[in-house]
Amino acid sequence: MSEKNWPLWEVFIRTRNGLSHRHVGSVHAVDATMALQAARDVYTRRGEGLSLWVVPSNAITASDPDDKDMLFEPTASKIYRHPTFYEIPDDVGHM
Amino acid sequence: MTETPLFTYTLRLADTALILGHRLSEWVGHAPVLEEDLAFGNMGLDLIGQARALYTYAGEVEDRGRDEDQLAYLRDAGEYKNLLLVEQPNGDFAVTMMRQLLYAAYAAPFHGALARSRDATLAAIAAKAEKEMAYHLRHSAEWIIRLGDGTAESHRRAQDALDELTPYAGEMFEVDGIERALIEAGIAVDPATIRPAFERTLDEVLAEATLTRPAGGFSQTGGRSGRHSEHLGYILADLQFLQRAYPGATW
């Protein structure tokens, strides 16, 4: 068997209608079709999913951890951006 | 002991599902990659789930107080009625996937047809199994396409697997007197009606996989009447050990 590693794919699952796909993990697979099947077999064994996405991991551009102070620290002092200053009526339900 | 045709028919389906499920379970912890380890486990559990429902129903049909566990764990090889195909050893990855392809290409349309049985219980079990087998078919077909149309080594192994297992495919389409009566009653599936779908699926998948179907001819037979290859005894020794060594043990 070839020892070469298969490409890595990031797996996203939508659990219910109306919700967004969420990242749940990754799989190795030779191509997109097999990645979808691997994602199904690895991540939806307990009825988690209604829809699956797989994305080549190398297609993701990630922020540099060294930039995190520059990128994220400035928002820490802006508490007024959080929607915490009003009350949501019970009737509204899930937001 | 005389068995009713419905009991025998249900038991044949149950035994085939259990033995193939057991074979797939043998891969757990040994598959080449984690993703396939889980895929084998998933497919094995689908089949064992089908077997449980079928054994339970067989026990009800027989009406002698035997439950799923007694039927699975306390019958010897000669009483097992599974297809010879499913007891064949796992071999390499290509052999296991080819065996799964051959069975699923048959079982998916088979359960689709059985879902329209006049027997409501068999129809309900088949309606669930049809979806499971459709996935087994897709998964094994995609693998066989990639193995056959892959490297020289994977092509050779896939072709060897096809040559080795083809003689066991014919048994899936045999009909004996027991089944003929049930077919005429609208309970059992006439396998002749699903053979075109089976042949079409195999031709398409194997063509894309650049594999060559061996010329038809000799076909192994006997499993559904209790005449098995030597492999079944070893499977049962493994599968039944606990209940044989510690009768009635539960957990």
C-alpha cells in the first residue's frame, strides 16, 4: 500500500433546517466524493446530520496566531457591541 | 423437523445479513485508515440490525419460543442458510469491497422489491434495509472504481477479487421450491425481476473501474440449504463462543 498521505478535508454538518453548517472535524480522503462518504461514516453515526459539506483543508486561509492581539484585542473594550442591553421577549424564542 | 417456507425464507435472509455483518466487523481495528474502519463498522452494524429484526420475526413465525439470540448463537453450521458469498474470507481490502459490491448490487434492489411484499413485517424490515444497502452499494462501487482504475497493484488486486468471487454471485438468483411458493403468494421476491438491475449496476461500475467480468459459467451453490464452505465453521466458533462456553450469559 502507498504510504503517501491522502489529502485532508474539513467537514461541516448542518444538523437542522434553518441552522448553519458547523465545522466538526476533518477526514483524509483521495477526492471529494470519498471525502463526503468518509465524513458521513465518521461524523454522522448518531443522527447528527441533514447536510454535509467537505472542503479541502488547503483551500482555507487562516489568520496568523501571531496576529491575534492586533486582530482581536481591540474589540475586547467595546462591550456596547454585545446585544446585552435589552431583553428578548420570551415569545421570540430561539435567536 | 419440518419448517414452514416463511420461516426458512426469513432465516436465509437473517443468516446472510448476520454472517456478512460479522465478516465486516472483523475489520474493526484493522482497516487501513480510520475512515474505512468506521465505514466497515457502520456497514456491519446495518447488517446485524437487519439480522436481529429478521431473526426475531423468524422466531415468531416458527412459534417454538426461539428468540433472535437462540437462532443466532445456538445453531450449527449445517443449520445456517446464508449465501456462500458472504462467508468468504475478507482477504485484502479489494476482496472485501468486491464482496460488498456484489452483495449490495443485489441486496439494494432486492430489499426495494421485498418492501412491497404482502408480508407486512418483511416489507417493513426491507424498507429500512433498502436505504442501508443503497449506501453500501454507493460506498463499495466508488471504492472499486478507484481500485480498478487506480495503480497497477490496486487494479490487479481488484481484478483478482472479482475473479475469485464471481462464482458465488449466481447463488443469489437461485429459486427453490420453498421460495417458488412464497413468490407466487406475493411474499418473497422473485430474484429474476431484480437481476437486470444487478447486471446493469455491475456492468457500469466495472466498466468505469476498467475491470473485466469473467465469463459466466460455473456457479457455487448450497449455502441456502446448509451446505457451506469450511469458512463458516470458523466464523461460528468465533461468533458463538461465549454462548457455547457460558450458556445463557447476559450483559
